[in-house]
Amino acid sequence: MTTEAATTTRPQGEGHHHHEQSLEEMREGRQFLKYTFFKLLPSWRSAEDGERKKAREAFREIVEKYSNTMIVKPFSLFGTRGDCDFMLWTISERLEDFQEMISEILKSSLGKYLSTPYSYLSMTRRSEYIREHRHAGQEGDALKKVPGNAKYLFVYPFVKKREWYNLSGEERQRMMMDHIRRGHNFPSVKINTSYSFGLDDQEFVLSFETDFPSDFLELVMALRSTEASKYTQLETPIFTCVSSGIDELLELF
């Protein structure tokens, strides 16, 4: 798998139809994305019922509070991963929103029962690989990410081999166009590509929304054979997340 498998947008600072953007222009309208994965500690299971009820309510209040100022979408990983139980997908134009929310969760009565085994930070940016190739429902032009209503979300960090960046723009464009064409055979899977260069350990964070996990599995298998995929260095861990309302999630605690 590689990045922007199904994105379609025009390049920034590349091609013949867009002027090269200044740093000031590139700042406009972009968002931060944060995927924070939590694990309930064993001590949670032995806590008294009253303590657990209080902790659940504190968590609910924090999620509802921050949902008023940024996007907060909960997901369950109970039963799909052994090393984390739930995830909060948060989206904001302010890094400080994530800091304040996570700090409040960890200081709450639930906080002492939580660890955060994985955490990924990224930003939106326009894709640089698509030029005149456009189609309905494309996501690559969107600097504003809005999670859909799909039942499942698949998330993973992504790093390309350094050799990829030494290829010419034309060579990368050719390989990515083949990659993207194959991705278009799976319209039921929506990709969210975000960029982490210099912000976090990975280069990209990819997430895929779908109602059909089998479609995502087939998409990943199909993209394994593309030429661009040989430049993949890292695309694990992979998280299978189930979209959950806050009440539905708390019932699993």
C-alpha cells in the first residue's frame, strides 16, 4: 500500500496550471489530525462499580465538551487489537486543542486507568500527484477533513523509502497514476491522506473509511503489486476501528 491511492487533486508547486505557492499561501485552511489510541489498564476491571461509573461520566463530559470546538470521533478497538481498546480521531486547526483535551482526560477520574500506546499527529495538504485527472467524490483537494458515517476505519502510519524522493517528478507521477487507477476500482473505500513530515515519526498517516472490510482487504491486496509499492518502507501497525457513539463505546468499558 502507498499513499494517496485514491486521491485525486492537482499539484502544489508542480505542473503547468498552478503558480508556485508561497509559504503564507500554503498555511491557509489546513488542519491537524490526531489519532490517539487508549488502553484500559488491568486495574480498571477491579475498580469499584461506583468509581467506574464516575469515570465513564467524566470521560463522556470531556468528549462532549471538546466536540463543540473541534471534530471528535470515537472508535472501538475492543476485540480487534490486543494492545489498545479505543481511539479518538480528533481534527482541529489548533494543536493546543489536542493538548488540552488529552490533558483533561488524563487528569480525570478515568485517567489513572488509561495508557496511550499509540499516538499519531499529521496535517492536511493537497496531493501533488493528480493533475487533470478528477472524479466525483475525490478527497485530495480537501484541506478540511470531515469523517463520514462509515462503520469501519482502518488507520496506519506510512513511510516511503528514501529512494522514492530521489526519483524524478515524472517517474513518481507515472507510478502514482497507475496506483491511483487501481484504487479507483474500490469506490466503497474512502481514503484520508495526511502528512507528518517533521511533525511525528512517520511521513504520512493514512485512514480508510468503509462499510465493507472485505473491500479494504481486496484494495490492499490489489495495490501490493503496483510498481510504487516497492518503495514502501513502513505501513504498520494497522488498526481496525469500529465507529462508536460515546454511549455505545462506554458500554464496552
